[in-house]
Amino acid sequence: MTSEQQLAQLRNQIDACDTELVRLLAKRNQITEQVGKIKQQSGAPLHAPEREAALIAARRKEAEDAAVNPDLVEDILRRMMREAYQNQQSELACVCKSLNPVAIVGGRGAMGQLFAKQLTRSGVEVRIIDRQEQQSGEAAKLLKGAKCVLISVPINAVEEVVANLPALDDDALLVDITSVKEKPLAALTNKHSGPVLGLHPMFGPDISHWVKQTVVVCKDVESEAGEALLAQLKVWGCQLVTMSARKHDEAMQIIQVMRHLTTFVYGQFLAKQEHSLAEIRDCSSPIYQLELMMVGRLFAQSPELYSDIMLAQFERVEPLLEAYKNTYEHTLSMLRDKDKEALMSAFSDAKVFFSDASDQFLSQSRALLNKANDAKVLG
């Protein structure tokens, strides 16, 4: 048998294995769909962290025993789980029946539509209020009797929109989902004597499912209505992080505003260079491909949204920007002076900050880099 014939024979065996894998994936999908239906009927959360951890650990052990790379097995399992969570989104359990109906002010915006779709999947009646309803005078009618009013409008419009709302039912829950919390939460409290809640979904409208998505919760006073909405978010699989509005806004200055500002500046810088994006990508390492993806992701979205995010907290973030600029200039000075010792010392100082999580970050980034490299389109 020639080497070509041997290769053909082995490739046929690989094809047969792949066909069997597809059959098994289809079978697994059918089973997870049944799991989703039972969860929908029982009100169980989509995400079961203990079950997931035990499953991953067991399959990794089996992989090691079979001389298969456990990281490969875990990658495949996590991808299948993500698909399963996505498949279980069509019908969701409702544990917030007391909040029915829900009115979404700004419901035709991207985030408003995302919440409307998820609530509808959970069997909640959703009323959409946007410019046309406000102009036609339908807004007051749609808000009457609403047990939850969710504000999903641009940051710079929240206070005005909330102030102009008609009187709500005393027991209605008034919620906002903007990325700044202190001023909006104060606006909600000033407007409404009933329960209020500040939420910041730490994700955009392009998510495929809500499982493991982080939502920051800011509340001055607990309420039954607020707890009902939080319980619904948990059923959807969200991870809830509770903190004060002030603490949230301070954290967002670093996590969100500073990140967007530096990405915004770097994107402008790249756009002014002589090299095309294609030329830069062609000679990029996987890690730079990943960085380019994150920069490109920002510029694929709404310029108004990101302008509002940066402007909303600019006064507060300006001292941080000054400190950032000083750090940059100090680093530039060390480079000009060719001061390797000073550069190494600065590196070591920063390394201490990341030390506790450095191994985890290295492992996670390696997985992302492998995926970025796998996703390359070769001409």
C-alpha cells in the first residue's frame, strides 16, 4: 500500500469519527433542550455552577486517563455548554409575575429590545414606550398599571426622561439600566416614592445568551419588587454584583471610561497611520490580533453611545487621565534616557498588582490567543 493510500485510509477513519461526533452533538443538543424545558416549567436557573464545575472536572479526569489533552476536552465542553445555553433561550421560566406588565421607556433602543425580548420569552407582557408614544400621548396610557418601569435611554437623557414621567402606581418598580448609577438613582428616588433599583448590565446588546453575564445592582433600600426582578435575572443565569452607586461609579471610571478613552485614542492613532488595517493584520501576532479585535469592536458600535459614556463621567475621570498622562510621560522619559533599570523597576512594581491573578490571566489569555489564531482567515 502506498503512502497516499495509507493517508486516504486514515483520513476516511477521521471522517468517520467526525461524522460520529456530529451525531453525538445532535443527540446532546436534543437532551439539553429537554433540560431547558424542565427548567422553564420548574423555575430553575439556567446556570448551575456546581453542576458545571463537577462536569468539567470529571471529563478532564477521563481525558487524562485516556491520554487526551484535558484542555482540549474542556474547550469542547465549554463550547457545547454555550450552545446549550443559547438553545435554551426560546422559552424561559418566570419568577417575577408580580411585575407584570413591564413598561420599557426607550424600548426600541438596542438594550431596550434585548430586555424586551428576554422578558417576553419569560411570559411577561412588555409595553414599549419611545419617542413616537411620547409624541402621540400614548405614554401615560401605557405606563398606567405597569408594575415595573425600566428606563433604557442614553445616559445624558436619563434625568430629564425620569423627571417627565407621569405618576406611576405606588407599588411599581422603577429601574434604570445605564452605565452611571449615582445621578440616575437619585433621579429615580426623587421622582418615585415606591421601590427603585439601579442596574448596570456589564454587556452589550449582541450577547447570544444571558448565562454568566454580570449585572451590577445598586439599591438604597430592599423591596419585594426589586428582589423579584433580581430573582428573574438569576433564573436567566446572570451573575449579580451588589455595591453602592458611588462605589460603582468610581469603579466604572477605571473599568469602563478609562478603557474606552484609551481605546478611542488608539483607534484614532491607527486610522492616521500610513499602513492599512490589512497590512497591520497580516503581520500581527495572535495577541495583537486580539487587541485589534477589541479596538475594532468599539468602532463597530454606536458613536453616540460611547461619546455619552465618556462625557458622562469626564469631570470625575479627568484626574485619572492626568495621572495616566503622567505615567505615560514618565515611561517615555525612561525610554529616552535608555534607563533599562528604571523600566525593569516600573515593570516589577506593576507586576505586584497582578501577582495574585497572573497565572489565571496567563492561562485565560493563552486560550483566547489560540482562538484568535484559529480564527485567522488565510488567503
